[in-house]
Amino acid sequence: MSADKCPHPRRLRRIPAQLPIKLVLGSLFTKSACDALTLDISQAGARVRASVPLSPGQSVQVVPSEGIKRAIPGRIVWVSPLFTGPHGEAGIEFLQT
């Protein structure tokens, strides 16, 4: 396989975008919010940098800090193995597009 071919190509094109967002974490009974930043975004999800620990499978609401403040439901699908404070990255799958 050539070096420029990805064995698992992305379904949708990612767009580099550093946008401030809020992540609303929690369940029906307890919720907390934290500031985060998108690093890239697609129609199906986003790669984010957050300052709180996140776990794969965790439900989140993504709320843009600018424009329409509509919460987008999502789920954490991966977390960087080196998740350390404000430099930790995670992938969010949007559950509604």
C-alpha cells in the first residue's frame, strides 16, 4: 500500500476550524458545562480539545459559543491516549445532523 493511502478513509471531509464551544456533560439528573475548542469539524462530528476528562461512550451536548445557541447531541467516540488537561483531544459523533 502506498504511503499516501489511508487504510480506513473518512466518510466525510473534515474542515479545519478552531471554534469556541461549550460541552454539556452529564445525565438527566446532573449536568455540568465546560469550555472547549473544535480543531476540525465535519457534518457527522468534530475533533475537540477540552480541559475536562472525557470517556468514550459518554453523552455530550455541543453548544456553539457564537451564532445560534442550539445544542447538538453527541457521543464521545475516542479520546487521545495522552489526554492531559487543556491539551486533551477527543472525537465527538453528532447524533443529529
